[in-house]
Amino acid sequence: MAREQAGVVLPAISAGATPLGAARPILAWTEFCKSHVAECEVDSTVPSRIALTPSVLSLVVSVNRRVNRSVRNQTDQEHWGVPDRWDLAEDGAGDCEDFQLLKRRLLAEAGLPRRAMRLTVVIDEKGEGHAVLTLITDRGDYVLDNKTDSVMAWHHTGYVFIKRESQDTLAWVSLGGVTSPVVAANR
């Protein structure tokens, strides 16, 4: 049952996605991390979970909505002339992982632990690769997605979860999906 505080309804506590072992990183993520080291570092001294309070949930929903509305959806091929490039959408355009990287940066700047916010590769409703941002919280794992302004429990998205960034090292972990796309997404 959800709990309400100060007009914000907190979701019921649910189980998070369980990492099942090592996974191969997306090549474009590897390149992104070479040029944006601070965005990829894993600091084991910061919390690995976010305490999901009403004020934190309001912040998360606000950042998700603001980025979704301010970044123009554009494929990497259209934008950069390459099949896959991870970026922070600083020029106002990007595809799914660019939306999520910007959201993570803004949430980290607002004080949330980067270690508890992991880029995640899924297979979407069209059977295509897609990137979302998973928040690992004390109430379960929640997803920020450029396809919706709603912040949802990972198991309510309808996606097949393939892999995500590790919370422990500069690497990726498998989430049990049966296939893994070569690139994160087209949009």
C-alpha cells in the first residue's frame, strides 16, 4: 500500500531488479566514460540506495518531466552521423540515453547519490533496444524514461531488462534479459 506525506504518495515497497553477473558494456558508453570520467566513476563511499521521501520523489518527477520536455528527440545517426553516441544532450537534442545521462547529472547536482542511479538497457514495447535511468531506492527500483513523464517501478514498465551499470565498479551487470542490443536505442 502506498503511503502519503505532504500530498505526495510514496509507492509501495517492492523488490528491485537483481543483478545476475557481469555483462558486456555498450561500446558507446565506454567511449562516453573516456571523455566524461566523473559521470561514470563509482564512489563506494556514497550510498548505493536513495531514501525515497516525498521531497525526493517530487524532485525526481520534476527532473524527469523537465528533461523530457526540454530535449528534442533525435537519433544519433541524425544528430552526429553515427549509429550510437552517448552524450549529455547539452545542445538540446539527443536520444534515450542522452536524456537519461542529463537526468542523472541534474539529480546528482541536486544531491542524490550517483551510485544509486544506473543507466539501464532494456528491450522496449517495439522489441528495440532502449535506455532508461534506474533509481535504486529503499522502496525498490524505479525508472525514469524519456517516453513518459511517469516514474514507475521497474517491473511495471513492460520492458525486458537486459543490463545496467554496476554499482560497485566501472562495469555492467546482467539483469537476466535474453538478448542484448548492440546499441542502446534508436530514439
